[in-house]
Amino acid sequence: MSDISMRQLAEILGVSVASVSVALRGRSGISEETRARILEEARKRGYDMSRLSSPPVKGLIEVIDFSYHKSGTTIDQFAYYSQLLEAIGSRLSDEGYEMSGPYNPGEASFSSRPKALGAILIGSMISDDELQRFAKSKVPFVVAGNPMTHTPVNSVSHDNVGGITAAVDHLLSYGHTRIGYIKLTGGAIGDERYRTFEQALSAKGLTPACLWDFSDRYSPSRLPELSDLAAKLGGDPYPGTAAICDEDMIAIMFMRLMRDKGFIPGKDISVIGYDDVPVAALMEPPLTTVRTFEPQLGTSAVELLLSCIANPHFQYRHVYIGTELIVRGSTGPVSGK
């Protein structure tokens, strides 16, 4: 056996540490192709599998995915998912705990998972019923990725209000008053972002130019959303001079389709995305977007959970991680076209 670590395997393969952990532990959450690559590399380099059964210094903290598995998404499909898991695992390790999971509550083996001291629920799409069922377990937990604004539970989420407000203000500064919204994100996050968009316009005496809602058509491949967008644009002309899209990938699709219709993004129409995925900066023009910070989200979720474990009478908190508007070439002054 060699002394190679999970982190070294991840660097060799160009994947996240979280993906390596999932593959070696036999968990769901990555594609079978990625799993096979990781297991083969671990075998070739003599990774010591007995490390996986070594007891943690202080105990297990489980991560339960109430979001990504619902859409068939895997860790290796979205950078922000792997960044979140890697940050959680790294911070727990620093504090002497071991991350267990991520677990899919829809799998038959979910009920037989090892007992944990606490849990981080990846909860952007968690339902009220799911939350209530888990709360009955009496295990301390934190919901990560969902503001849980009206629910008395510990949560850590991105500042969607600040992010969308900054996007609206940016477009208003360029003279745009007919701003539409393209919605792909469902659940509480999607609703919060769109509600903030309406309120930001209303504060200036404006109303949305349109709402194109594809949140019930979400898929990792994005093909249904692309065909729906194409159908929308194949009918009446887009009614605004600018659009805010609540995910980068739908913004990239929109720019492509508008270009096909003869409109140049950043010149004839302004487009803003959300998340700042790596490909956003590589578009032509580069996409203006709201950047979120997944590592900080994961680290803060761990810190909040450990406070709960240390103090059983800890008063619940909603923690918000700041966002940043990244201005690139897809936005500009109102065009006469």
C-alpha cells in the first residue's frame, strides 16, 4: 500500500476531493464513468482502503442531499456542488470530525447509514415534509443553500436579495426600464430571487417586462429548457431590452438564441446570469453574472452546526453569505435596435 491521499488522487485525476471520497466509499452522486476512473487510479496507485474505516477523532457529521439527486445531477456535473462538499469535508477534518455521505434520502440504504452527531442538509429543494421528518430525528442540523426565511431552523444561504438587487441596479444605471426575467431555479431560492426582482423594479415605479418560467422543466442536460426558450423566441419578439436569468446556463442559452435572431448580447440586449460558473467568463461576450461563494457556504454551515452540537440550547440563526456582481461584456446601455 502507498501513502497517497484522497487529495493527491483528486489532483491526478482533475476531480474534486468530494468525488474521490464518494467513489471510494461507494456512495451515489457521481457518474459511473467518473467512479470507474477514480477506482482504477486508486487501485493502480495502491490507495490504502483501510483508511476509510479508521474512526474519526470526534465523530461523524453526515451530509444529506435533498436537492441535486432530485434532478439526476451528479457531483461532477456542477463545480459549485463539488466545491460545497469539499469545503464541508475540509472544515470538518480541521475540527477533528469526518464527513459521512453525501446520502440520497431516496435510496433504500438511507435508513441503514451510520449514526452521526449532526447533519448538514443540502436543501435548496428540500420540501416542508422532508424537513419535518428529519427534524423528528432530534439530530442537530443545518440547512445549506436555502434561506429558510420563515422557518425556525439553522440555515446558511447565499444573499439572493443582495445579488438580484445589484443586478437590477446595474441595468437601471444603463438606462434599461424594460427588464425581463428568465426563471430556471425552483423552490424557495427561485421564489426569493424573483420576488426580489419584482420588488427592486417596483421601488423604481417599474414592472417586469416578462417572466419566462421554466423552473418545472429543469434537467441536467438543459435540452427541455433550450427548446422551450427557442419556442418562446420563435413567437413574439422578446419584450425587453435586458434580461436577468437566475442561472448562468439559461443566460448562456438565451444569449445564443438572441444572437441567432440577429441581436448582439451586450449591444442590442443586455443579459445577466447567476452563479458565475467557470464557462461564464469564456462566452462571447463574457457573461455579466452574480458570483456566489460555495466554499464559504460550506465552511459556515460546518461552523454553525458545531456551535449547535456544543450548545444544545443554541438559538437558531439564518446566516447569509454575500454575493458579488461581476460586470462583463454581456451588459451595456440601451440600444435603439
